[in-house]
Amino acid sequence: MKKTILGVLITLMVSCNNNETENVTPENTNVEETNITAGKEAFCGSDILRRKHLAEDPAAMQRMLQIEQQTVSFIEQKKMGKILPDGSVEIPVIFNVLYTKASNNVSDARINSQIDVLNKAFASTHADISKIPAEFQSVNAGDTKIKFRLAGINRKSTKTSRWAPDDKMKKASTGGMDSTNPNQYLNIWVVDYMPYQTGYVLGYATFPEDAGLWNDGVVMMDDYVGEGGPDATHNQGRVTVHEVGHYLNLRHIWGDANCGDDLVGDTPQQITKHSSVPTYPRYETCGGVSRSVMFMNYMDYSDETTLFMFTQQQNNRMQASVSASGPRAGLRVL
Ligand SMILES: [Zn+2]
């Protein structure tokens, strides 16, 4: 999927234009609705909300394009040895829990388990690493050098159990909780339930074009925070890993289009998202080429038991976002 730098940028701009067009047609709104209501495809609202946001806010679109240029430049400089690949960063995380009753006031233990899951996912130190197929082991991200530290838990009792994925939970004036300095902290809001159209989303994240804005961060339904939630197919804290991937500038592995481009060269092109537990190997044909696809990548929609790897080039994009010149450089300060 990797193209020349120019090719990537042209593709990106074309795809952005397509997104703008798609978003103004009611037919495509219905397509999104269909996608998000089909069982486990309710996984994530990040891209749906991003498309709407970028279509409505030209300044955000401009920031996104600049970040893509910086990302390409960072990766090129890293290739040329101008940037040390080490550059560990420890991201301080604030949880903002909006609970209606004891059962959705997620415990400190569950929140700590989420931090542990994030650290193991980004360091490739969990037991499922051994399940990565041999053909993909050479592109496994290994230790991304991105770490997470629990910096605080804020809790607020509320009568609101149903929240639209529209950021109202991120402001005290709309019944939610204000963020803690989003330039320097990853804020994760936790709510009871997030209906969307006729379905729901498990979580959603802002991308780096919104770095430091009041609404910057991740929102999760309480069931999907940490280990041990009630949904047997999604109770290992890996939906949050997926959302933090978006926060650090990763796109869905299928590129949010039929045989789309995720701007990552070492993830095989695939037709669309997966669900449940696909059987390995799974071959899919895009552009006339049949490839074994990486449905076990965190940025797919498979069951959490089957999500267990990032790739090296996904790590390059995440490193670019938290680098000293990146849009999320502020996370390095604390
Ligand atoms: Zn997603």
C-alpha cells in the first residue's frame, strides 16, 4: 500500500475530497448507519465522527494535512538516521468517569488494568504475541517505546446514562466533565452507554488534528474499560488500545474504504473490516492481487481475543505524532 511520498499526499487529498462528498449525501449517512448497527461493527465511532468534523471544519482539515506532511517527513528523517529511533515517551493518562450507579463507576482496579493492557500492547509484552503468524512476525512493532502512566481518576455522579458521541461528556457546562490540560494529558472519559443512530459505539477518539483542544481524547463505554467487563468478546481492554491508536494518528487497517489505504506500508491491503474470529490465513484480493490479511491488527474490528499487534510502520506514525516536532509533543513534557 505504500506509495511515493507525493503519491501518499495526493491519495490523501483525493480521499479527503471523497470524504467531503460522501458526507453531504444522505444516502451515505445511511451507509454509515448500516455499518455501525451491524452487531460487532458498532466497535468504533472515530472515523465516522472525524469525516463529519473534517467536512465541517476546513481549519481542522488543514491541520490534518499538515500533520500528514510532518509524519512523512519524520519517517523519512528517521530512515536517514537523523532521528534516533529510541525516544521513549510516557503518556500521563487522566480518567474522567461519569457514573450513574455503582456498577458503572469503573473501579480503580479496572482502570489500573487498562493502563497495564496499554503498556503491554505498546511494548508487545503480552502472551498473545506468540500467536502472531510467522509471516507477520518480521513487521511486528515490538517495543514502540510509548508507555502510559495513570496520572489521575476524576469521578462524577450523574443521572445521564445515555450519551451521544458528540463530546457533551467533555464539558461540565453540558453535564460532563472538563478535561485536564489536553496538551499534556491523554484524557479518557468513561460513560455508561453511547447510542448512535439505531446502534451504538463502544468508543471513539480524536485524531492529532485536534491535539490540545478542549475535546481532545478518548471516550469509552464503561463495559470496555480494562479487563473483566461483561462482553465476553470485548473485555480485554483492547478496544481502548484501538482508540489510543487513533489518538496517535493510526487509521483503520482497511483505510475506511473498500480496499482503502491506511497510509501504512506493512499492513497488507484488505477489502474491509473484519469481525468475530477470522480463520488464518485469510486471503483477500484488492487491485487484482491476493494477499494474506492482518485481521489480528489492533486497528481492525476482530474480537479482542484476536487483536494483538501493531506494525513497525504503524509505530512510525505514532512516533511521529509524539515526537518533539509532532502534534502531540506536549505529552512529552510531564
Ligand atoms: Zn476505530
